[in-house]
Amino acid sequence: SISRTTKSKDIINESMIVLSQLNSEKSIASIGSLGFIHEICAFIKKYKTDKEVFKNCVKALWSACVNESNAELASQENILTDIFDGASRFNNDPSVATEVVSLYWALSLEDACEKQILESAVPGIFIALQLHRKDVKVVRACFMALTSIASCGEAACKKILNPSSSEKKVNGLMVFVAVVKEQSGDKQGMEEFVMLVDELIQEDSVKDQLKKCKPLKSELKKLLTKYKNMEKLCEIISAL
């Protein structure tokens, strides 16, 4: 068993790896009922300066949070600021970025997390996109998370278009253009991107901004040339 009093990093690491590999619904649900969500979050806060422990804890947490009850428990832990702080220390490691962004995805529909998702997670996702736009796994995870966040409504969509933080001004659409140019050959990643754009254009004010972005429209048309059977992409281009 593990608890916050466990001091062995090796034991913590191995425990987190085991938890992240649970694949039955019953086993995953038991993570929350047995109190492990609280313990995992405590480890994240304690070891956010240790890359391996941090990464494995984050992976265990997002794996658990595919269960709605576990996600609700995690949202009560106010963990996102610590996640962002930890991720910021290891920005250059794509494996850390993938796990962190996956956790943002898992928590993105929890009402209790919405403010922190917009303030911390969205800028963090764009940092990952900019640093790792050549990494297929990171890009797929980022587009998947942003699609989920965009479904939260107009405020979320506007934040995605303007994910600037106090430290750095960022144009979300131009980041997308750069990433799509790099990853256009990855069909799965581009399908995730098309779903994201489709979610964004559901908001009229956001749709108007996309209409004005000629570089983005150009990349979408290039994708259609490459993936002629992508029906949703045809609809998006017609709408823009």
C-alpha cells in the first residue's frame, strides 16, 4: 500500500505505473473509492520537481480520471496549478507534455476545474504545441484536449484563439497553422484538428475570426486535397 507518508521514490514510481495500467472499469473506479486520488494528488504536489515521479503520478491520475467519479474527486484537489508548475519545469520533455496534456483533457469537463483549465491548461497546451510540433503523440494529445475544452463554450473557444499568458503573447490560430504544416501527413492528428476546428466554429464570434485567417483556410484546403474523404473537413471549408 502507499500513502503520503511513503518516502521511497522507487515504491511511489512503481505504484503509479501499476495504477496507470489498470484497464477494467471496476479497478479504475476503485482508485477513487479507496482514496488513491487524494494520495496521487499529494504526491504530485510533493514531487513536482522530480521528473520521473511527477510524470508517473500525472499518468496515473489521468488514467484514473477517465472515470467520471474519479475526475470529480480530482477536481476537488485544486491540483491544476501544481500540474502547470511541474510541467513548466520539464517543458522540453515530450513524454511529460503528453501525460500532462492528457490530464488536462481528462479534467476539462469538470465544472470545478473550468477556471484553472482556461487560465493554466490552455496556455500550457500551446507551450507544448509550440515546443513539440514535430512530435505526433504530443500534437494528437493537444488537439484532443483543446477539442474537449472548446466544447465548454464561447469563453473557452476565445481563450483557445488567444491563449496568451502574462509572460507571452500567443496567436492560437497561427500556432495551428505551423503545427498543421508540420503534421499534415498524420491523418489521425489531422482528424483531431478537424474536430477541434468544427467545435470552434460552433461559436459565431469565433467563427468570424477563423473566416479572416487566410493562412488557416489555406492549410485546411491543402488537407482536403490530401484527405478527400474527410467529410467534416468539406463542411468546415464551406462554412468558412
